[in-house]
Amino acid sequence: MLFTPEITPNAYIPPQRRLLGPGPSDISTRVLQALAKPTIGYLDPSFVSMMEELKSLLRYAFQTRNALTFPVSGPGSAGMEMCFVNLVNHGDKVIVCRNGVFGNRMVENVERCGGEAIIVDDTWGEAVDPQKVEDAFKRHPDAKVLAFVHAETSTGALSDAHTLCKIAQSYGALTIVDAVTSLGGVPVLVDVWGADAVYSGSQKCLSCTPGLSPITFSDRAVNAIKARTQKCQSWFLDVNLLLGYWGETTRTYHHTAPTNSLYALHEALLVLQQEGLENAWARHRSNHEALKAGLAVLDISYVVDEVARLPQLNSIHIPAGLDDKQVRITLLQDHGIEIGAGLGVLAGKIWRIGLMGYSSRVENVIACLQALESVLLSQGYACKKGEAVAAAYKAYAQQAVK
Ligand SMILES: *Cc1c(COP(=O)(O)O)cnc(C)c1O
């Protein structure tokens, strides 16, 4: 007798949603259809030429001429880990900026690599303070690496990557930059910054399926990796081994590339290139401004100061008297809209409305405000029907005049 589990599965049909949380974001039909193209071998000459295009599209997205630019077969967390396991040796000092959840994960990575984390803390919801980083280097001029999160998705704060990279360079340190939420939504200028190891994620402003992590390494970083005397602690994420598949000259088996996901990433990056980075950044800003106008009418305030506010991740205070969970569940079940909850110290205190990539559209801003207003009214919140949407339309009209 064969074992028969109790649950009888049916074909899975996911519900239609608007994904307005911290990722994944909505995926266009164009990108979804790319997934359904025939699977071919990862060493097939046709696939190999697609890989070359993919690398070149990634160089455009990251604004870098770095030769070693490719997608890691794993989510953003795998990209993060690849940077740390390759660039941090036992005993290395690493200055880590921590102003949210993801900075804390960087500390975890440093410690697991046997490094010494020198932590620079900033208040959640604020940008990393460059002066504190400068002070940390003054105290630890022997630090090998500076690591920070460009766009903290847990709080909605954007840090000044250019200034932080320049500080690290003046002390001869390498930089590890988390651009998971920033890539495609706000400027990520790897070569201008002189950043050394930058990773992102496929499911945020690139609006591809989750599970891939675009990554780029400067020549300085590659030299440091090639000069390692300690073996990288991870076999799967060892850049020296992966060079054999994603490098310039050779195509040898390392692991089976996730072929169809890579078709989708190729398509998502092509969409971005066809729109143009500057237009994509402007679209994220425009929809953010309209959402902001609507939220202001609802008397809902932002967590982050205007100067450091991410247009693609709107973190807002939950007004007093409202039931956090009930509002989110009603938005999902009655309106098909997913928004994000607060994490860590901000849990229960904030909501995170993502307008990332293909989710950053006028219809989503309007639908979100309409639904939010209706749910808030049902919870007895004092606001006037229709005013938030009207304010958003007005903001769009003003942008058109400008
Ligand atoms: C989402 C996110 C990650 C992790 O990406 P996963 O794909 O979930 O592993 C890392 N850093 C930041 C800033 C993120 O927003």
C-alpha cells in the first residue's frame, strides 16, 4: 500500500491581486508570458546569447561597465549573502549601517562569515548618517568593508549611497550596497558611486518573478575575491566557481540555471530599457506624489522625512483607533489589494504601500485610495468620501501642467 496524504490537491488558481506591498510587485502579462516559453539547455548556444543580452541589460539597469554583472540563482537574500561570503574573510572588520531590518541581516552575515561587525546605528525611518560612518572609519581605519542598505524597505528611507561610497573609498575599504528595492525605482549609479558589490532583487521595481538577484562586482572587488587565501565558506555562492558559467570566456556547468525565470528577467529588463531609466524614475515619483496627495486628505502622515522618502515604498503611520490587521485583511479580501505591515519595532504602527515597477500605475494609486477610504470609513474613521481620489487626480493634473 502506498502512502496517500489526506489533502486532495486541485489545480492551483491564484486570485487576482493588486500587489501594493513591499514586494513582490505586479507582473505584466508580457513578463509572465516570457516564463511560458520553451525550456532549453543552459549551455545551448541560443541560451548563451540570451545570457549575454541579460548581462548587458543588467549593466544598463545598474549603470555600470562592470564585466562581472549577472543574476544570482536565488532571491535578494542570496545576493546579499554572495557579497558577504566572498568579500569578508575571518577576522575582517566590516562597518555595517543599521537603520532597519535589512541592515540587521547584514550584521548577521558578517558574523556568520567570522568577521567583526562595527555597527553604525541610525533611527528606523531615517537615512544613514554619513558623519557617523566617517567617525566609525576614524575609529577603525583598518575596516575592510562598508556595508549599507540604499533603500530600507522596512522603513521607506533612502540613504545617500554616493557619499557613503566616497567615504569608504577614502579609507581604502570596499563597499557592499543593498539595492534590492532601489533598482529601477530611484537612481542606482554604480559606476558614479564607485560601489564595489551591489545586489538587487527581481521582484521589487523590476517586476519580475521572485527568486533572482541581479548582482555586480567592480574589478577591485573581483581582484579581492581572486586574491582570497581562505576558501569561501559557501560552495554555491563562491564567485570564483561561478565565473566559469557567467564569466567572459567559459561556459561550464556550475548549477542548472533557472532558464525560464531568466527569460522573464530578460523581458522585465527589456521593458525597463525600452521605457528608459529616467522615465521609470519619473513615473515612480509621479505616482508617489499623487498617492501622497490622497493620503494627506485622509490625514495620514509619512514615517520618513520628505528628503529621504522612497517614492516606491510609502511607509505611513496607522491613524489612532484603527485595527491594523483588520484594515489589511479587508483591503485584501474585499478589494484584492495587498499592502505591507510594519516590521520589527514598527510592527502594528505603520503600513507600507509599495508602488514598485509595474505596480506603479495611475489605476493602482486610485484603486488604493478608494479602497483605503472605504475601509477606513467602515471602521468609523472621520474622512469625506471621494476627497482622497479627487486630491490624487488634482496632483496628476498639476504634474501635467508643469
Ligand atoms: C526584499 C529585500 C531583501 C531580500 O530579498 P528577498 O528576495 O526577499 O530575499 C533584501 N534587502 C532589501 C532592502 C529588501 O527590500
